[in-house]
Amino acid sequence: MPKLGILQLLVLLFSVYCILALVLEHIFALSIETEKILYLFDNIACAVFLIDFLVRFKASKDKWHFMRWGWIDLLSSLPNFVFMRLGLVVRIVRLVRILRAFKSSKALIDYFLRNKLESAFSSAFIFSILMVLFSSLAILSVENQPNSNIKTAEDALWWAFVTISTVGYGDKYPITTEGRFIAVFLILSGMGLMGTFTGYIASWFVKIETKEEEK
């Protein structure tokens, strides 16, 4: 199996996101700001799915054979515009995205088993983006006090990004107990992720150096 490129990795990432977002939408009553975050990532997912579909459609030799399952990928790239948020249509699109995620799961498992070093980096990459997304959603749901300074989708995304990167500017911070628990988990996760990224880069340089010595 060939190594996964950045596009395939993003497809896998957003396939996982689509399932998790679907669960959130059906279990919880979401605020307008929370829906803004989901809507933003939904449109990014649509763009990634569409690019992936076009790349693979162009590369396929038998277009008709490709479209036997390719229609699922094409349909999953339809954006959820306001006029499409009508029961049946939205359910069909969401269900198609879940089918895409299950299609991608075998590729993900094979990749992780065959490429240990790359899979560690890929896992950290996927986990960091999901952490930023769902931490920002969580912080919005608990920081509902009048004196809270994390009130909008933009505030939440900015806070999650600077927290997981361990920069912590301090311009946005949680004031509730629940929010602080989320922050502690995000900080600890960020420390582990930064170590993984650093280790991968160091291994990459060592691998280059070893190849040059072998020459």
C-alpha cells in the first residue's frame, strides 16, 4: 500500500470529524456560535472531499467504473447551505459521509500498521486538529457566565489553538471550573503532541543524515 499523502490524510481526518459532528448535532442542543464552528469545518471538509474526488476521477482510467462508488464521494462534497438544511436532504448527505468514513477506515488501519514512524506523526496531526475543534466546542458550551471572555466561535478557536500549542497568550482564558479542566487536558495533550512532532522531525533529519553517509 502506498504512503498516504497529505490529501488522503485530510480526507481521513474530516471523515472522522463528520461522524463526531453528526453525533454532537443529534445529542446536544447547540448554540449559534457552536454551529458556526461546525459550519466552518463542514465547508472545509466539503472542499477537501471535492478536491479528493476530482484528483481520483482524473487519475482513473475507467471513469464509469470509478463512478460506481465515486458518486458517494461526490455527494459527500455537497456543502450544507442554509437552503439545504431540510430534514431528508441533510440526512442523506450526512449518511453518505458516514459511508465514506467507513470506506476510509481500512486504508487508515493498513497505513498505521505498515508505517510506524509516519503513523505516529499522522496520528498526532489528526489528534491535534480534532482537539482544537472539539475543545473549542466544549469551551463554548461551559463558558456561559456573563463575565466570560470566550463568547464567540472565533474566541474559542483562537483559545484552543494557542493553548494546545502551549503558547498561552492569556488574552482568552476560561473562568469556570469545567473550562479549566478542559484547558488542563488541552495543555497536557499539547505537550505530548509537541514532543511527537519534535521527535518526528529529529528522526527525519537522522534518516537524511544516514542516507548521505551510506552514499
